[in-house]
Amino acid sequence: MAESQKIINIAVIAHVDAGKSTLVDAFLNQSGVFRANEEVVDCVMDSDDIERERGITIYSKNCSVMHNDVKINIVDTPGHADFSSEVERIMKTVDTVILLVDSSEGPMPQTRFVLKKSLEQGLNPILLINKIDKRDARIEEVVDEVYELFMDLEANDEQLDFPILYGIARQGIVVYDPEDVKEIHVDDGHGHKMQKSFAGMNGLNIDPLFETIIKHVKPYAAEKAEEPLQLQISTLAYDDYIGRLGIGRITQGTVREGQTVAVAKADGSIVQKKINQVFIYRGLKRMSVEEAQAGDIVVISGIADISIGETICDPADPQPMEMIEIEQPTLSMNFMVNKSPFAGKVGKFVTSRHIKERLDKELEVNVGMRVEETDSTDSFKVSGRGELHLSILIENMRREGYELAVSKPEVIMHRDENGKVLEPVEEVVISVLDEYSGSVISKLNLRKGMMSHMAAENGYTRLEYLVPTRGLLGYRSEFINDTRGEGTMVTRFNGFEEYKGDIAGRINGVAIAQEEGVATPYALFNISERVQMFIEPGTKVYEGMIIGMNARNEDMVVNPCKAKKATNMRAAGSDDNIKLAPARVFTLEEALEFIDDDELVEVVPDDIRIRKKLLKELERRRNRKID
């Protein structure tokens, strides 16, 4: 038996962009994880390219640091609502949570969600007010708001007695009192006052956070290692060489490589399996070990069909833990083989076999997703937790060299025991300048939203709504336009409610290319009088491709490739001085929100195009007559 080690597992929870990943960077930097000559990147836990670009955490990750003789396993959890099922499972594997709250924004909707889950697990959080160097920091009010939030969530007396720390995670500073990091101005020798960085001033670092964790949380009971094995799988990973990996905390007992174990499955059955390898985290690295003890977070290989919520037990005394419920998908869309005239020109993976293999691989680790076969062998129905959940998969596939076409997202309906249709409803929290609030309220009311709270303060209006997921599809880009990009909107799944009735879709028609060719400035200039353009001159187009949005509500077929006729007075090429308004460029999410039922988003490695499902005008007319 290996010598027992003191282990504490913590999760960092917060709203998107509150500084979770940056705080984990500070943990790693200040605990000697990196060698002196090693390059250190920011947000080192956000290993996915998309995570880095968007500044969000999509998949929970693990790492560990040593402080004195205590091993602290740190889990960096997603803050976005579409990945809430990840957060829920993580709560079962940790001893405490560090609740990170922005010093000016205060607690946000996702903060509420992840905190509720941690309080339900009986965890006693540590509050860290981050970014206290912000000009608009309102530290005392934010602390009061957090107290109110705890009381709203019915925290018990012990949970309400949480330690409070203050910090600037970006500079690797945590203090007991915000007065310790007041701005320090020094003279630069020329009579000018110069602000000095806080980092390194008076030896400031994140030690107060380490000390608070060790004081606030008891290390995992070492005697639990002597009890029968109990290890519940909370996360999955996949390795191209060793296959599916199960990740979870050893609740009791010891797990060894090559050990025969009993696996308690979701259906109640218990089967015997053999573990190949056992890994633990040292810093950011996954290290193979002969055995690991109760309290530690481990990664095991060898059980190919292991799944979330299953318990690995001692065959002589199997003690299954309560299954973890996986949240059901709320949105679905069809992933199809790309059949546009430009198909196969840039992608490496273009067939239905390629797409199916990639989706199957995603199912190995993405438990919130479902993939179903359709009537067509070239199309798969993919369901997920929200637009972001699915669009990140599509974006990853695009970057990996896949080509595909994607249909408009559809909300997944349910029926209750009385046969009533139920639909998913989102909690929406919006903060906008007072002058834009009227427009936002009228739009959300049209989308069957129900206001639950409204408050105005310092020129801003805060709105809380319950809106059907259907009503939010396509609204985000409208919201950005209506608030001139100055509003914030955060949503999270609230539950299923009775169907709210019809919601009007996109009002405007589109401009559709008449033929294949290259768009000319002359043609686009003439079209742009009535159309907001989606393409620039020189763009290759094909028949049926959508190149702009019509000012009216009907679709319009146009020729973007038309060239100016040469005359005695003018040469055909003299349209160089034509001035065109900048084209509207869609992100993948915006394109998915924009399209209608008879349209598709064509996704290829170097472009995102919007097209009609039926490319030929004659086919579209026939289809309209049949309808």
C-alpha cells in the first residue's frame, strides 16, 4: 500500500469571462509546475483552439498542484450554459468550489446556476472577488449581491459563512483585504507620476488562496483507502492509441493497473472488466501510476464501453453510486453531405462515411449529444444542448478538413403524460442602456417572452425574461443591432413548459444568385440598392447561393456576375471607382440563426456559405406549388 497523501479537490466556478482559466494559470505558475525555460501560454487549460479564440472553456479539464504537503486537484469548469451538464457532474468530484465573481459585473446567471449545483452537493464555497483593479469596481455591493444570491438559493448557515478573498488573477494576486492592492504611484525621476504594476509589490501572490483552501477544507479521509473500491465516472476522454478513457474521483478504496473490477451499469447490471492503466494528474501532465488512492482524481483505460455515471467497484463487494442524470438535448439539426456545385474543392473529408465516423468519435466523449440516422444515407440528425454546443462541433469539423451542409436548428418538443406538447424555455438576463430597453422588450414580447424582473440603475436597464428556445433562434444578431453592440445577453436552459404558440420567423427575403460565376462590382452595385450584400466583388458564386438580404419580404433571383457593356464612351473595365458598402460577414452561429427552413449553411474549411436547399429556381417554384 502506497503512503497516503493529503488530497483536496477544488473546482473553479464562475460566469463566462470572469477569469477562471486565468486564475488556474496563476495556480500553476506559482506552484512550480513549469520549468524555468518552459514557455508558458495564457489560459493554458483552454487547450482547444476555439476555447482560446472565444475565451471560453468548453470542456472541464483537470490539473494538480502541490502546496506544502497537500496535493490540490483543480478542475476548470465551463461557464457557458450549453455546457452545464459538465458542471453538474464535476460538483460530485470536488471538496469545495472557488466562486469567482467579477468586481463590477457581480453574480451573473451562470454564476447562479453553478453555485446552486454546488450548494445542492453540500459544498462550502470560497468567494473570490476578481478584477478589483477595474475602474468601475464596486466590491462591497458585489459582496452583498453574493450574500443575497446565497440566501435566494437557500444556503445553510455553514455555507453562508463563506471566506471572502479579493484578487487580480491576471497579475497572480490574491489578498485578504482589497486595501492591500491600492494603486501605487511612483515618481519616474522627471516629475511625472507613474503607476506601478501590483505583481511582485510587497511580495503579493496567491498564497492567501492556498492558505484559505487548506484551512477551509479538510483533506480527504486517508482511511477511506481501506474500504471497498468505489469510483464513479464523471467525464470521458478519448485517446487515439488507448481508446476511451474514464475520468472520476475515487470515493473509497484503491485502484491499481491490471485490476479486475465490477462495473455497475446504467441499466442496473454489474459486469466484470479489467483496468489496463491508471493515470493521475501532476501539474498539467497525465502520469501513469501503479495505483491511486481514495480522494484522487484518476483516468483509467481498458474499459471500452465505460460511460458517465457508471461506478467501478470491488467485485467482492460492489457498491454502486447513484447514477448521474445527463441533461436532455434541446436543439437538433441535420448534418448532410455537401452537394453544392463547389463541393469537394477544398475539404479532405466529404463523404457520408467520413461524417458518420467523425460524429461517432464525438459521441465517445460528448455525452450531451445524440446522433440519429435519417431516411437519407447522406444525412444525420444531431441533437445537442444548444446552438453553441452544436456550432462548436461544426467549427471543429470545418477546421479538421470536413465539408458538410447543415439545416436550420429545430427545437426538440416533448409530450407530458396528458399528451400536451412541451417546449424548452430559457432564462434570459439582459443588460442594456436605458434608451434601447423599449426595443428589446417589444422584440422579446413578440417572441413569446414573459418578463420576470426589471430594474434600472446608472443608465442601464436589467431585464430578466423566460423565453421559449424557439423565440431566441435568430434573435442574438437582432439584439446586437438593436443595442448598437452595447448590450449583454446571457441565457440558460430553465426547463420544459407548455407550447407557447406560433412565433414569427425571419421577415426579409433573400437575394439568390442566378448562375455560377464571379461577382462583379458593377452587378453588386446595382443589386445593393435593394439588398444588404453578403459577398464582396470577386467572390465565386453558384446558382441557388444566397448572396444578400432583400429589403422586402420576398426572395429575389439576381445576377451578381453581370459585367458592364463596353460603349464608345466607356470601357467595360472602368467600374473600379464604384463604392460599395461593406458586405455582412456571418459567423457560423449567425449563419445558423439566419437561415430559414428551405435553406442550408454550407460549411467548408475556408468558407461559410448560405444556400437554398433547392438550387434551381424552377424546382423551388414547383415545390411552392406542391406546398
